[in-house]
Amino acid sequence: MAEPRFAIGVDFGTESARAVLVDVADGRELGVEVYAYRNGVIDERLPTPDSDVVLGPDWALQDPNDYIETFKRAVPGVVARAGIDPAAVIGIGIDFTACTMLPTKADGTPLCFLDEYRREPHAWVKLWKHHAAQPEADDVNRVAAEMGETWLRRYGGKISSEWFFPKALQILREAPGVYRAADRLIEAADWAIWQLTGVETRNNCTAGYKAIWSAEEGFPNPAFFAALDPRFENVVDEKMSRSIVRLGQVAGRLSGRAAAWTGLRPGIAVAVANVDAHVSAPAVSVTKPGTLVAIMGTSTCHIILSDSAPVIPGACGVVRDGVIPGFFGYEAGQSAVGDIFGWFVERCVPPIYHEQARERGVSVHEILEEAAAALRPGESGLLALDWWNGNRSVLVDADLSGLMVGMTLATQAPEMYRALIEATAFGTRAIIDAFEAGGIKIDRVVACGGLPERNRLLMQIYADVTGRSLRVAASAQTPALGSAMFAAVAAGPAAGGYATIEAAAAKMAHLREGAYQPIEEARRVYDVLYAEYVRLHDLFGRGGNPSMKTLKRLRVAARDPSRTPA
Amino acid sequence: MAEPRFAIGVDFGTESARAVLVDVADGRELGVEVYAYRNGVIDERLPTPDSDVVLGPDWALQDPNDYIETFKRAVPGVVARAGIDPAAVIGIGIDFTACTMLPTKADGTPLCFLDEYRREPHAWVKLWKHHAAQPEADDVNRVAAEMGETWLRRYGGKISSEWFFPKALQILREAPGVYRAADRLIEAADWAIWQLTGVETRNNCTAGYKAIWSAEEGFPNPAFFAALDPRFENVVDEKMSRSIVRLGQVAGRLSGRAAAWTGLRPGIAVAVANVDAHVSAPAVSVTKPGTLVAIMGTSTCHIILSDSAPVIPGACGVVRDGVIPGFFGYEAGQSAVGDIFGWFVERCVPPIYHEQARERGVSVHEILEEAAAALRPGESGLLALDWWNGNRSVLVDADLSGLMVGMTLATQAPEMYRALIEATAFGTRAIIDAFEAGGIKIDRVVACGGLPERNRLLMQIYADVTGRSLRVAASAQTPALGSAMFAAVAAGPAAGGYATIEAAAAKMAHLREGAYQPIEEARRVYDVLYAEYVRLHDLFGRGGNPSMKTLKRLRVAARDPSRTPA
């Protein structure tokens, strides 16, 4: 029997990071160690000694030192806890939220580490959910449309304020000194790998999905950037890199400094960085077309592989080799899922259910799920549009809002709760329909993330609504597992790893026993309800009825009396 | 100074009746005495000794003995409590829920008083909200449409299951023996007057609004009734009367027996019976066209006077002299108003607001109203259709249901509460618009009933949404006050009363000081919101989007698996 070999995956999230130690042979997880970022999400004041630098609305920053601390604490922690020989770890991989980016000096030092820039908000890491670059995103979209940029349709026709260039442009506009001082503008994912290896790399996943890069066309051309701002013309050549490394490659070898942080052997393989959602696909055994991967939490991210790259309306992006080398990887998304259920439980559930939950020592969600599960499809008499946080796919419209129809004086909370679950399932079906209409077949669904773990009713409804069998990931840490799998691939067979991510997935990725199968009778009812959903979806989402826009406009005007409502 | 003169009004409600003692000179209310019906609303089992007769779904009965008990207890009670000389009471009037009807012998004895019929549900009083005659109402509507009955359009194109002939037809079909044994089928209002006077009368208000009678055309002709059932052909001549007495007349004189019950002088005037909503108009000083009277409680009933009788789509009925002699009286309605607010507070408000209410010793409604009042028009970002119990006016469609649009993850309970208030105000404006489109001008609104008393925010929103000044009744007992006013008219000037209801109203009816005036800025915003309301109203209410119907159908099918959902 061969010596056991291990890989480590580190998943950098919004409030914390977690390191998972994985047996390369079979994907068994030996342990997880969480590091809660000391400075968490910085959205009110910079963590300077006096806390006197106040951030504007929609700002969200992180401290790059928290990423280093993750390497220093979570990695040695998980190894020590498992009691294995650190020398048996053959590789390390990471995944990150994206686009989460920062300005650094040429040697990788974050500007915010320098005294000179410590009190300058733009010197810090802009977290994915930093939404203050919306004016810049609007300009990117406007200019791209005016100049007929062909890449726009790869991204569903609209670039998000969360992405790389709006954030970079915001730095330039609001803090030109920081922009000038930044030798590099880089994804935090790639920056973290740089810290492990001493080598700057740029992964094709964040470049493709968040920085408008493609293997065929590269980045947008300088004329486009110049049209946004003359000083922005050469942002790629001045601050970034045109050398983009494919997922599954080795980014470099663990440096002596990083080996000292982590307690791992210097020289082991460090994989190219990845994005948390995308890295989940191989971790749920999905390495070829035909399956929708749904990473379900507060929102849902969908990953779909394809042999070709037709334009799919409302997809968030399509990148060759962006998920699994050899395939086009599509990303799509629903901007609120668990968030809607959370909103409902917090804002709309009367005391009686809270009391029941307390008495029985369970959550209000569980009480509602139990009552909702007793209802038959259609029995609630309700139908909702799941747009509480706008609609990403397939409408790409943040100004849409929620709708519920069918309430009577007899309507109860569990009925509304079920209708909201169904609405998110209809939203998923609309995305599947958009892909199939574009020629990309989807035969099954695999779900991972926080929601599928806890909620059997949700999974059955998704199976019934989509009419597809649904499997759930075995791992509760799919992103970290996926990162560990890419680490094993980076290490390669010679070091006890794998030659390809497919080979790694075949051994290391697992699904829970049992599938949720669509129930024919439920499916028939949901087909009728879905037809009504589509009718409402198209009516309110494609301009037929403008009430959601009018309501947003009136709300903004009411809060700012200087604007006129009409 | 003249001797003080008093009149008594008795308002027969759903769970109780109340007698109010009123000073004829100025309408001052000296007291109110409530009698809670011993048998309340009978909707599960007949109040027989063994309680073994079970009622079907949608049944709702009353016990006529409770009306007699009201005369025996509430009337002497209010007189005694006030300490006045009973001989100073010059007249008595009553109002009733309608259509509330019963079968009796020729001498007025209710069939349910007879041992032979005591265990027969059809022998009891069918209360207004007895909804089990829906199949009969469907047949009345179908046959009327087939035969081109011209009266149908006086009632918004549809007869309710609550009205007289569906209830009578249900007796015939389900209990032909009771139907045969019934010498009379009569409104409880008229039956109660019969008990006071010994004389059977039929008032033109219930006849006109609930029994398809008009001064010009009388009742539907026998051929119509025969088409429903051959045995029903002569229902009017066999069981009812073609002699219909106008409001404001004397029904008769207080009999010795009734004088003994009530402690009043035998021979005083007894007014023709009235309906609770309709009798409220003069009690809020409305005796001529131009004003919408809104009787606002769990639902809202609207009364409008007019010199002419154009067809108004969705009005519940129009009757010459049906409210104030000399005018056409229109009735319209919103099927749920306070009920929607009650539903929301009971079903959709999280514990925090309940805790606040407890701490401050106020109702949850008050907590929500306070928070909702702090919002500016449009600030909630929400819009609702107020159809939780269907829509009476102007769509006449019980199968419509509620809708709310605009929810985001930031939406809070007080915002939804305000949106529901606004929705009912938009519903009222739609009714006003329908009347004005038909040529009946409405310059102002006068509100009475339970809701306007308590809820200042509601009143201001109604003023802002309708763009009309709004006054509130001074009396908390407008129906009983109106009945007392008609009693004073029945007594006439010779006895110290009045010659006309207008004269009585001029002295006895009062409004609260101060009017709610529309605020121009709010009005402008509400005009925009109302345009969206109308768009949704017409889309979902006039067949453009069928989702409410589909949802009801699926709900019924889900609860009865033998039906097919599609």
C-alpha cells in the first residue's frame, strides 16, 4: 500500500477563510480549520488606530494581511489537528471570492501596507461586494455599447460594478495618486498565490469572468480603455499582465517564507488560483457537459460546461478552459435565493412560529419547512417572482423587484414560504431553458453550498420544477475540496497526485447517496405554474409592465425630496 | 323650552345588536345598550339540546329569538340606564344586516320555533354571510343572462349568493318540505318590524338591493323563476308581497305585546326597516348627491345618491328611493379592507412589533401605523392589489386574489402595511372613477364605521389618493343613529319628530370637526402610483393575465386530488 498523500485546499470567503486537508487517494476530508478575518469586511471605517477614516456608502474592503494570517494559522492548524506528517502534503491550492482586487507595488507589497497609503481607502482590497464603482460600471457599459465591443455579449450584455475594470477605474478617478503608485492591480486570488510562490501569475478564471479577457481576443483594446479615460488607456500593460495561466497548471513552488508560515515542505506544488464557485464543479464530479452545477447559498451561482460557446442571453460570462480545461465554462446566477428565505423568516413570520421553534429547539426555517412540506404543489394558491435582489440571469436587471400573487384572507406563512422556494426553483428552470434554447443541453442538476445540505423540501421542489434528477454534493466544503483537487493535479502523478482534474475528480469528488427524482404528478402541476411564472417573468422583466421601475424611481425620489417623482 | 323627545334606533349586527337612545332635537346619543346574541352566528351545529345537527360548509344561520331578546333587553336597558321617562320616546326604528332572511308561518311564527322544524337547518334564519347558496346564485346568473333579463345590469351584471332568491331557491331545492310549509319568506329586518307592530311590511331597501325589485319593474317575472324551477314560478305571490313600502314611512304602531317587551309606550311610531349600510348615509348628513359615503370596517360598503340612474359597471345595485326618498341610491363595495389589515397583522408581522406593542400597551396596528406614517408616499417601493377577498366593485369577481409587487431584501413590515392601506384607497378611487365615468360626480368622501375612528393615517391616505376632502362621522353608532332618525321621521312633526329625513339629518346628524384634505405633494405621487394600480387592476382583473384564476384552480385541484389540475 502506498504512503498516504495529502493536499490542502484553502477557500477564501467573505468573513473568513477555511483550510481543508484532503486525502489525495479518495478525497476524504481529514479536517477543516477556519480563520475568521481579524478585520472582516471593512465597510464603515478603515482599521487604522484612530478609526477616523470613514468609508462611503456601498464600500466593502478587506485587509490583505488577513490572507497571510490564514496561511499562518489555518493551514498549520488543520495539519496539526489531523496529526499527519506535514511532509505528506504534496500540494496546496486556493480559491477566492471574485472580483476581489488590490493595488500593489512591483514586489507585491499591498499599497495599504505602506504608511503613506494606510489611511487611503483606495489602497485596500476591494471586496467582491464593493458596489461603489457603479458609475464606472455604467460608463464601461455605455462606452462598450457605443463602440460596439463584441465581448459585451459574452457577459449577458452587461458588466457588473463588482468586476475588475470598474473597480480599477474608480481608483483612477477618485485616487489618481494611488492609481499612479500602483505598479500592479491584481486579483486577491493571484496575489495570495504570489505570496506562496514569490511568482506573480494571473489565472484565466478571474481574468475571463471578471476582467473581460478571453483566450481568443485577449483584453479589450487600449482604444476602449482610452475612451473611458485617457489615463486608463494602457491599464493592462502598465498594471496587469497579458500572460494568463490556465487552471490546472502549477503556479509555482512553495517558497521558503511560505513554507515557514504554513509548516509545509518548501518546493511543493502550488496550483493556479481559482474562484470559489467555479472550483466547485469538479468537486461535485462535474467535468463534462450536460450538468447544471448550482452553488446555493444566500444567492445561487450556476456553472455549466459546453463544447461550444453560443451566446446565451443573461449568462454572466463564458470562458474557454475557465472551469475545466478543454471546455467552455458558463457562469449564470440568481441574485437572491437563501437571502429571500432569510428575509421572509426575519420580516414576515408571526410570533406563533417563532414560539414553536423555541419550544421544539429547532429553527423557524425548519418549522416552516415542515408545514410547507405538508402542502401539495399548487395548494398554496400563490406564485412569486424571485427578484427580491433584482434578476441576474436571464434578465440582467438589478432594478427588478419581488412580486407575489394569489394571497387570500386564508393565506398562511408556510404557504408563502413554499411559494418563495418554488419561485427560486422557477428562476433556475428559466436559466436551464435559456441554455437549452441556445443549444446547450442540461440533463441533470448537482447542488452544493449551504442550502441543499439542510433543506430536503427545497431539493425535491427543484427536482419537480426542473423536471431533472438532482444530486447533492457529499462535501460540505466543496470549494476547498476543489482547490485541494487542483493542488493534487498541480503536484502531478510523479508526486502522488493526478495528471488531470478529470482524473482527480474520479477519485476525490463524491456525491451523497440517492438522487431527488422529479415526481410526475408534481411536475405536471409545476408545468402549469411555471407557464404562469414565465408569463409574469416576461411581462414584468421585459418591459411590458413597468411598475417595478416606477416603484424604484418613486422610492428614490421619496428619499431625496429634491428629485421630482414624475 | 319644549319637552325633550327621544327616538330609539336598533342596529342588528352579525354577533350582537345595539340599541341607541337619541335626543330628537340634536341627535345627542344618551346611551347604547348591546345585546350579544345568545346563539351568535350558527355555523357549525344547530343550537338544539343535543347539538347533533351539523351544518355544511359555508352555512351561517341566526336564531330569530335573539332579535326578540334584543327588544326585551337592549331597549329597556338603554332607557333605564339613561334615566329618562320612557314616555318621552316618540318612535323606534331598526336596521339590519341584509340579506338575512327566514321562512315563517302566515302569522309570522318562524318555522324554526316549531318543534316539527327545529332540527331542520333550512327552517332557521339564513344570515347575510351564509354562502352555501352559491350553486343557486350561479343558476340565477346563468338563467338571467340566457333570458336577457334587463335587471341584471342594475346589479353590476351579477347576483350574489348572499341575496334573497339564491337563499330561497336553496330552501326549495334542499328542503322542499320547509319551502312548502313556509307561508312567508321574509327579510329578518321586516320580520322584526312585524314583531313590533303586528303588521307585515316589506321595505324597499332590502327588496331593491337584495331581492331584485324596482319601483318601475317590480320583481322578475314568473317565467324567470319558473326557468329556475317550476315550483319556484310564483315565489313572489306565494311567499312574499308585491306591496313594498318606502323608507321614511311608518310601518305601523308599537303593539301592546312589543310595548311590554320594550317598556315603551304602545302606539308610538315604528319606522319601516332599513339596511345597516344604507341607513348610515343620513346619519352622516348625506341626503343629496355629490358625496361618497364609505362605511369602513372589515369590508367597505359605499353609498352614493344620484338624480339619475345610469348603469355603473360593478355597482352592487341601484334603487330609487333606496337610501333617501327622491334619489336613486347606489351601493358599491370592497370585499375586504379591515380584513386585509387584520390578516397582515395576524399572519405577517414578526415578533419585534408584537413585543413593542406589548411594552407600550398599544395594539400592533398602532405600532405599524406609527412606523408607516413616518414614510413618505412612494417610499415603501411597494404596490398592491387589494383583492384578498376578491373584488366586488368594479370587477364583480370573487375569484380574484391579492398581489404585491416591489419587495426587496430591505422591505419591512410597516412598508407592506402602508402599501395595503394604499391599495384599499386605490380600490376606492377606482370606484369613484367608475361613478364619475358614468356621469355621477363625487366631490367629497364621508367615512364612518370602525376603521376611520381609529386610524388617522388611513384617512389621510384616502384623502391623498382620492384627491378629495374627507370627513368622518361624529357618531360611533351611525346605523343606530340613522334608524333613530327614521324613527323621528315616522313619528312626524306632530309628535315632536320631523317631516322628512333631510330635516332630521339637518338637526340630528353630525360630522367630526376638521376635514382630511389632500396634500398636493402626496397627491402627485399617488397619481403616478394609481396609474400603475390601474394598469395591474385591468391586467389581472379583466383577463389579460389569468394567473389568479389558474392559482385558484390549482389550489382547488390540490385539495381535491380527483380533479385534474390542467
